[in-house]
Amino acid sequence: ERLAIHIKDAIYQQVGAYLRCSIGIAPNRYLAKTASNLQKPNGLVVIESDDLPHKLYSIKLDDLNGIGHAMRERLHREGIATVEQLMQASQMTLRKAWGGVEGERMWSRLRGEWIPDPATEKSSVSHSHVLPPKYRDRLGAFAVAHRLLQRAAARLRHYGFAAGLLGVKIKLIVVP
């Protein structure tokens, strides 16, 4: 907790009240992220192993990372409408709700176990950039796009990938 307070103070000293952070401390990364979301902005929430599972009972299913509208509906079909019911469900019930082993991982994470994230395969490479005002013309935008393309191509080569598709997304925001 002292380190978390030190981090929050250091951020405040550097940038003032313009940038705040919420910090969660818990037995695993999943619960720490959940804890950090419980007190926004600028919170500090600690979940100890001894606090489990009761500390989670007061939050909603939607407050847990990875549970959005569709997942909530799948949990409802399994008779789970609260975090307390989620905590009381078996590993097999969660496996069924999640449609695979991720349900068992969730069961373990909610109990404070450290579960390594499964290896993922990278399927895309992207870069983005906000154009500074001096490059907000046709030539400037082309130069930045060219640089981003070169960086993406270098990363593709580094990963041993070949491009199957190149997509460009441009978002125009008009500021008064």
C-alpha cells in the first residue's frame, strides 16, 4: 500500500490533478484489475486472500473484467445473476458458461489463484498516430502514413509474418 501511495503521490507531483490513477492490489492480476476498477478515479483498493470471496459479493457481474452483455446472458442461462452465485458455481458450470477452459480459469482467478495467461498468436500488426497540426495537409498525412506503413512492415518481418491485407482507418475529429 505504501508503494501504491508513493506512486500516486509521484504522479500528482509531476502533473498535478490532471492525471489520476486507480490502483488495485490483490492476490492475482485479474483481481487487482477488478480492484482498481472499484474506486475510480484516483482510488486504492486492496483485496487480501482472506477477503475472498466475500469482498466480491457487493459488486455486480458487469464489474468483473470479461463479463459484458453477452457473457452476462450466458451466465443467466446457467442460473447465475450475482457475483455470489458466480463464486458458488462449480468449475464445470463456469466451463459450460464460458464455452471452454476459460471458465475454469475464471473460477481459479476469482479465488485468488495465479493463473498464467494462455499464449496468444498475433494475427495483426497495427500502428496509429495523431497528426500534429503542421502535418494536417495532404503531403503531411501521406508522409505520416508512409512512416507508419514502414514501421508496420518492419514489425511484420520481425514476427516472420507476411501481409494478407492492408487497412487504413482515418478518423476526422473537428475541434471548434
